[in-house]
Amino acid sequence: MRKFALIGGALAAALAATAPTRAEECAAGPELDKIEDALRKAPSCGGAYKMFEACEFGASGDVPLGGAVQGKLDGVKKTAYRKALNVCNH
């Protein structure tokens, strides 16, 4: 029994040492509202997605974060559509 306790303790210590904390990865901090705001203000769609990956919770709290990233993508699509429309009109 003691052998299993030692193995379990060693495994827990190894996981704790190798798993980065969310605060180290997410530049926006641990608060959902601040993360969502930072995602909306990201300079690019790709930047917003990278931030989403770093800040995601892995739970239902990710839904509004994903919506913020989707909003960035929608803006990119609209801009591309307008450019294409201008080409067709000239």
C-alpha cells in the first residue's frame, strides 16, 4: 500500500511541476470578462485564436470566449467581402 502512495505522490508532483499555470499562459489574466475583452481587442483573428488557446477554461465558460474569436473572424470575412464587391463594381 505504501508503494502506491509513493507512486501516486511522485506522479502528482511531476504533473504539478510540468503543468503550467493558467496565469503564466494567459496574458489577459484569470477573469472571464477581461479575457473576453482582450480577445475582442486582439489585433488579428490569428492573435485572438492564440490567446483563446492560452486562456481557455475547458468548460462552458469558453463559449463567450469562442464567440469573441468568432466575432473577429466575422469582421475579417466582411472586410474581404467588401473588397471583392469593390472589385466587381469597378
